[in-house]
Amino acid sequence: MENTDVLRTHAFSESFPRLLKQDGREITLVRCEKCGRDFAKGIEDGNWKAAYTGALRVELLVDWVNHRWLKESCSGHFEPSDDGDRALRRR
């Protein structure tokens, strides 16, 4: 399920969206300048997903974090709890 209305509450950096290839797939990656959350499109389907951006890979976050991030409007600031969320990557 894609919720582009919530994504519009974020302020995406002008250096994004980034287009990259990973595992033979083209991925679109965006990062909010205000809250620092990353979202990726194209890793497993054509919908936006909550993502962790590592040095070498973009990884999707677990489903419950993905659903929450796609339902919550941008808080306008970095949320300390997001660090814990970023550690909950799909395996």
C-alpha cells in the first residue's frame, strides 16, 4: 500500500532522489531533510518503503516500521527512536 499523501509532509533533500542499481534492480531513494527518514521505491515492488541506507546497500525495514513510517506525517525533527527503527532491517 502506498501513501503518497504522508510522503508529501516530508522535505526531501535536493540531492535526492537518488537513482541506483542494487541486485539488478533500479531503486529510487529519498531522504527527508527534517526528520532524516529514508524511503526507497523499487526494491521489491513499485511502492515506497521505509528504508535503511547503509554504506553499500539500501535495506528495507521490518513491516511494522514500514507501516508506521508511511502513516506518520513528518515530525519536523529527528526522532531518537528512529535509530532503533533503522536497526530493525529485514533479514
